Amino acid sequence: MASSSKKKTTMAKLNRESAVRDKRLRKAAKKDARKAAAAAELLNPTVESDEETVDGEGEVDETQPAEDRSAEIASR
């Protein structure tokens, strides 16, 4: 005959299951956010400038040290 007593789930197992559910929810939220951002980008495309350009023509001024270029870029 089958046992009439029910096996109890341990708290550790309940905690693990809860953690998996939470992780799946966070992952789904991230995925939805990425999809929404991609859809928004398709509706409203923006032109991003290259951060390495100093003189505005897409060329890096090689006469300046790298520290000076980064300071100019940061001041924009």
C-alpha cells in the first residue's frame, strides 16, 4: 500500500525554486527592455559621433598627446 504521509518540501528547495523564478523574471524583463530599445531606435534613429574625433572631420590630431585629446573630448 502507498504511504498516506506526504513528503514535505524543504525550505532550501523552496528557496532555490524561488531564486530560479526571480532570475527568469529579471531575464525576461531585460529581454523586453532590449526589444523596446531596439524598436525605439528603429523608430527614431540617431547619429552617434565618434568620440575619437578631435577636429570634427573624423581625423585624430596626432600632434596632441592622448591625455590632451581625452580632456578635449570630455569637455564636449
